[in-house]
Amino acid sequence: MKGRILVIEDNEQNLYLVKFILENNGYEVCEARDGREGIEMAEKIKPDLILLDIQLPVMDGYAVARTLRTKPDLAKVPIVAVTSYAMAGDREKAIAAGCNGYIEKPINPDIFMQQVEQQLCLRADGGEGK
């Protein structure tokens, strides 16, 4: 396995697509369906990368990112917002909440893997990814 990626996504079709692409590229994928479950799963598995939907039940993605950034074990784990929020200022809002990157839905599978691997490389290099 190339690494462990936590996908926090409540939409079945989006989750299936992302999981399919990542697993076909050699990644172990763990999943959570809402914000609180995502935080609990991240604490448990200590992933190499977190792909975070913004529109989530229980806790939205912004709150999840802010919470994860307060946890010493997870503070350096790259978080990439994967969202249909594509209005002016949405990327900045995600970055301000603690995300390192931003991918718009619907995802393009080729660009998606480039963006995922870029974040993992930045982490391996000790970069911030911002």
C-alpha cells in the first residue's frame, strides 16, 4: 500500500468514485459518513491524508478541519477539501479552516490523483502544502 487515506464523505456516489480511484492507485481507503465520525476515525487510524467534504451531516467540513488542527497527533496531516462549493471565496474559507488543498466536484479522476499525490509528497518533504 502507498498510504492510508481517510475519506469523509456522506454522498454514496462520490464516496464510491473516490474510493475506486484511490484503491486502483494502491492506497488503503478508510471512510466516514459525517463530521464527528470523521474526527473519531482520524484519531483512531492516523491517516496520511484526509479528503474532506464540506457539506456533511452532524458537523460541516470547516468545523471538522478546525477541530483536527487542534489535535497534536493530526495537526500535520494534510487535509484536502473535496467539495461542490466553488464560489468566489470558498477555497479561501477552506484554507482558513485548516485545509491544505481544495478539489472541486465533480472530480476529474486524472487531476484528482495528481492533487492527492502532490499533497502526500508535500507531507513527505515536510512542506506545509499551502
